[in-house]
Amino acid sequence: MAVKTIWPVDHTCGHHADRDLSDRPADRRAGFAEWLARQRCLYPLPHAPGQP
């Protein structure tokens, strides 16, 4: 079974980002992804095609 390294992060502003968390210990990736989602969104860039 493969270990998940790419985690979806849905910010409260509605921005979505898939983050590569392979540099973090496997047992801490889910918690870090949840923490990232609660942080202020730092992506005022135009959305990628297919994103709102």
C-alpha cells in the first residue's frame, strides 16, 4: 500500500490546493493538512483552470 504524500487543503476562503507533504513524517501529514486549512489563505493568485 502506498503512503499518501499529496493532501488536499480546502481553505476557509474557498481556495483549494493539493500540497505535497512528503517532507513531513507520515503520521503527521493529516494533522498538518488540517492545520494548513485553518490558516489564512496566502493564495490571492488567479485560480487554476477549472477552479472557481
